[in-house]
Amino acid sequence: MKSNFQTAAKIFKKAPKELGLEGIVNYVFETGEKCEILLILNIIFRAHPSFRLSPYNSIRKTILEDEDHLLTNHSLLAMLKEQGLDSDKDKVQGCYEIAYRLNHPYIYPLSPISVPASDYTLNFLWVNLNPQDRIQDTAQNIFNDELDFSENAEWILHPESLRALEKTEHSQESWKRIQKNCIYRIAKWANANPDVQINLWYDSALVTRKAQQKTLEMMKGISKSKNVALRLRDIRFLPNIKGEIENSFHPGTPLFYRVDIIKALIGDYMISSPQENAKYCVFCDMDIEPMTSQQIFDQRTLDYLSSNGYVFNRVYYCGWLCFENSFFIFNKEKTDLQKNHHKMIIQKMALHITSLRKYPIKKHINIDDRISYKNVFNLYPNFLKKMQEKRNKLTIPRKAVKCPESQFNCGGNFSDGDFQREAFRFVGSSSTIPYTINGRNVHKGKEAPIDALKTWKAEPLLD
């Protein structure tokens, strides 16, 4: 609180001396962060009890206080119209600007040009921590979920049918499970994006044939009922997976390392392959709230894609404005984007894996020098620098989306026994079995192969 007060005081002092109270309020709204604006407003209201905000600033304050993101473009324009401000382009733009600075996902400038369904793909990813047991063969789908799609198809395809059921304990519990299910979430995206190709990427070497087929059948049902082209796509058949990158897909490596490098590979493939015709590759984590094409490609986002060729998720970490690769859009027409992304992310990662092979097992290596969940993400700043990204917080290519806070916010709060804390490397010049420390190997207290996975071999399922 003291830090916020000091920052607010500095902003207050920077305001031009000739400004009146309303001018100071305008200045603060245009330069301050949320806590700073509210703090200064409280100071002004206490010092000047009779002071009232202008209709325009009242609306901006309403946006500021909308922590649950209940406001939308429609409700914003209704408020502006009520005050006779809807035809004032500067006022409308000012509302969009403060909404963006506050990461409000549902207030954004609309583009007069709509992006057709054929011009973009939606891409999702599921990667299993451990391989499914092909001997026991009990998995009902490719996810870590026992939900049997064949028994719950109607509820997933038509969730309103569940609400019509008597609110028994069984239906309530099933509804909660379905809402968390990945297929249900993809079905919601399909509702919002008719006629769009939706790719669900997965690693077939980690699932059973039965789980694959049951998932595929449900996806066919969604495709038919929602009128989308929903495809289950195996990352093992991506042509840009080879060498050290392919080696590191072993399930003994950290899950979120695999997730991040596969995201990069999907983006790389979608904007470089002549077999993929869509102009834009949109990648979303499963927990990103669904968006229509109008929201995905708002005017600000289209401007970024035209100039920079990409946008990433815009988030706040521990009070700092940052970005996340939980959501990104790449423009296939930007050849420098494809070249720099491949070089700075995929090639750099492969070189790092190779560089760790030279250290013998007896040599101590700092855990931060091994490969963990953060290594791929930490390559992106240099990629952004290579793309000559400028660091103005209002003009960098970022997008506000609705999603939970990252579980790795400020490094995460994980014990050494949590799988999120795992790190790995390969030992020797030709080994393909990762030596892992922490997480699933925490009981050993040192880096070693995971016992249950020593004999595992990648056996992708053929279509």
C-alpha cells in the first residue's frame, strides 16, 4: 500500500500545475495504473467533497472497477449513448484504451473488416504427464479424465439438456466434471467459431488406441453438431520434430517443458507448411475463455498482426506487465516471423539440450542450468528482441484474454516433490533416457532416470 501511495503521489506531482481538478483526474486516468488512479481519486474526493467526476470519467471509473469483467462493448456503448458521448470518437477510444491498460478482455475496438472462418485455425494441445497403460487399457479418453464420452455425449454436445434435468446430486456432480473436461471446452469454442478448422494436438505415443478412438468419435460428433472442422492431430507426425527435440518428448521430461516446446512447434509448422492454408494460426490453452472471431481479431489485434505479425497474451505478474504463451496468434504471411521464431526458439532449445550432454553424471550441475518448465518461455525475450519489438506498454503486440492466473506466476509455489519442479538433461552423447531431478524422482534426492519409464519407447499410433 505504501508503494502504491508513493507512486500515486509521484503521478500527482507530475501533473501540470495549471490543471484544475478535472484536468488532474484526466491526466491520472491516462497515465496511472488501477491502484494509483483509485488512490488519487480517493485523495481528491476527501480533499474536495463537492467534486464530481465528469460523465466520461464516471464511465472510465466504472470500467476500472469492473473486476469480474461483466461489462462488454455493448454495455459500454449503452453507457456512452446515455450520456450523449457515443458519437465522440476520442471519448470512445479513451474507454477502449483504459480497458486495454487494465486487461479487460470484453471491451475492445471492433474492426470494420471481419476475418472469414477460412483465414484462421484454432489450435489446442493436450500432453499427458505419464503414458497411459496400454496393457490395462482402461483409459476412456486421451485426457487424465475418467469421463466416458459415450455415456455423456448428449451433455457435452448440448449442455442445455443437462440443465433441464432434475437437479439431483448426480446431475450436479456430472455437470461440474463436464465443465472441466477438455472436449467440453473445445465444444464451447466451436459454438463461438462456426465453420472454423479446430485442431486438437496430442502425443499418440502416450495414449491407448481405445482412448484415441473414443476421443475421436466424440470430436466427430462435435464437428457434425457445431458445423466445424474439428481434427485430432498427432504431434509425432509434425515434420519439424527431429533430433534432440524429438528425444525430449520422452515422458520422463518435465510436462510443461514439453507443452511449451510443442506449442512452439505447432506455431512454427502452421505458418511454414504449404499444406496449411489459413493465414492466421491461433493457439489457445484449454483454460482460455472462448472468443468469437470478432473478439479474436479486434482492430488493435489486426493492426499488430499486420505490422508485427504476432500477438501474445497480455498479463500482469506480481504487479509487472508481462506476456504469456498460453495464447498467441501468428501471421503466416510474415516470413521473418517464421524464420526468427524457428531460430530463436526451436533451434536454440535443441542446442541447449545438446550442450548439457557433455557433463558426466558425477559432475554437479545447478538445477537452474538443467531444462525445466521455464526454459522455452525464457527464450522468448530474445525472440521478441530479434523481431525489434519496442517496449512501449501500450503498443507492444499483446492481447487481453480471459484466463486464470498462470500457475507459474512469479515462479509458482511448488515443493521439490511436485512435478512442476522437475528438471532434466541427457547424459552422454547418445542417450535418449532423460535424467530427472525433483518431482517424480524426488525420493532419490539426485538426478536419475525415472524407474517406471526406463524401458519406455515411443510407439505412436498410426491412423
